[in-house]
Amino acid sequence: MSSAPQTEAPAPFNENPGADIDLRTSDGVHFFAHKSNLAQASKVFQTMFTLPQPPSAESTSSLQCVDVSEPAGTLDKLLRMCYPLVDPPLDKTEELCAVLEAAVKYDMEHARAVCIAALMRPERLAKDPFTVYAIAYRFRLEHETRVAARHTLAHHPTSQRSASYQDALAYIPATALYELSIYRGRCVDAAYFVYSLKNDDWWDQHKQTMYNCWDCREYGVAGFISITREDHEAILGQRLESTPCGEKVMDSTALGLAMCTFKPEYEASCKGCREDLVSVVQSIHEHLAGDVDSCIAKVKLNLAF
């Protein structure tokens, strides 16, 4: 490692008042830190500092120099979690994995918690739950793995082709993918089971759902919308097969298809009638979406760890 160029770390680890240890990264960058901070944040460092130390590695400073296997970018983010500094955002998947791996290696509880919180951000789960699933599985985070698996249901299986997910696959066994596939299949079955929960009386009740408004009622006009079990299965069947979750029952595409399929017995040209018609369809879908989510919540993901 001594052949690598030796450079100073970014502030505040370049001129750290009272620093008593020099951490040299795999790419030759020197981080001046405090043993007390490291010992408090890491059980590994705490134990290491109580043991007799080998001769110090080559260093440009008078401090004890310890070589670490992490590159500067990873160590910088990790050390910031050991000081009263703003935690790094960890927006990139690669850096999050690297820092989380280091946090686990050095047994840093706070850093590990920060990494997990970054992994489970709502926006990250919504955008790429497959990658979150792979990372959570890799680090054996049971709760986070199950949450991520649930979020994958809102995405078509072809979403698994994302570059970050493909990279994450290198770190998880084939059983992780197999169990996710089995879980999705069971959730599809559970979502379809919603239709069997509704007896004939429930469907009969909605076959003649009235929509109207006060303006039209003045002229004796009232309309009915005909909704049957077959209509719903035709509209939602394919969507539930690819994305078995209540969210997709309530999205604009599902509601739009319903509005096109559930024909009113007369043209709702009045603004009030159209609004009421939309409200009726939305209310029915809300009811079904809640049932779908309740059913898939009972499906358990099998984990091999």
C-alpha cells in the first residue's frame, strides 16, 4: 500500500485537532481521527485499541498509522457518522452498500442504522424496490427484506431489469429470487381471492348503483351504472396478475378502464352527474383495493436466513 499516492482526507479529517490516529485507506488517503470517537462508535475499534499494536505503517504524520481496506469515499462517509456531523445522504446504491458493509464489519450500530434508514426511504422503495430487496437480503435484514418484497408487487416483473438490481444480484443467492417469485405468485392468488369474498348479494347491490345530481333530479332524471363481477375481473384481472396490490386497483389507469367499461344507462352530460359517476366507481375500487391489501398482507415471504 505504500506505493499508492498519499493524500490528505477532506475536511474535517485533514487537520483534526487532537487527532491521535491516522487511518490510511486502500487508495492512500490519510484520515486523522480520534480513538475515543472510534471506540465509542465501534466495538471493533474499541477492542483493537486495548490490544498491543503492531509497528505503525508508514505515515507522513507522527500519529500511529493504521491501514484499512476501505477506499476514501467509503471511510469518509463512515467516519462522519462517528462525529457530531451531518450524516451523509447515501443516495447512490453502490456507496450505500459499501458504507453498510463497512458499518457491519466494524460493528458500528449508529452507522448501520443510518444506512438502513437510507435504504428504506419511501422514495427509494417506490422507485426501485427490487434493488432494496436484494440489498436487504444480502445483509440479512429480515424486516426490511419483507417490506421491500411487498413493495415489489406494485411493479411489473420487467422492472427487475434495472441496472442497479442487476448489480445487486451478484451478492444474493438464487434462492432469494426464487422465494420472491413464489411470494409474488401467492400474492396474485390472494388478490384474485377477493372476488370470492364478495357474495352474490354484494355484486347484486352494485349492479344498480345510482348516480345523479340535484340539477338533473329536478327534471326527473336518474341514472344507474351496471357493475358485475365479470366486469371487474375483465378490467383488473391482468393488472392483478402483473401487479397484485391495492395501489394498482386505485391508480388512474384502473379507474379510467372502469369508467370506460361500466356504461351508464344514459349519457352523463351534466357536470354533477359525471362527478357523481366518478365518485361511485372510485368508492367501489377503494373497497376492493382494501380487500386486496388485506389478503396479500396474510401472504408470508419465506426467507432462507
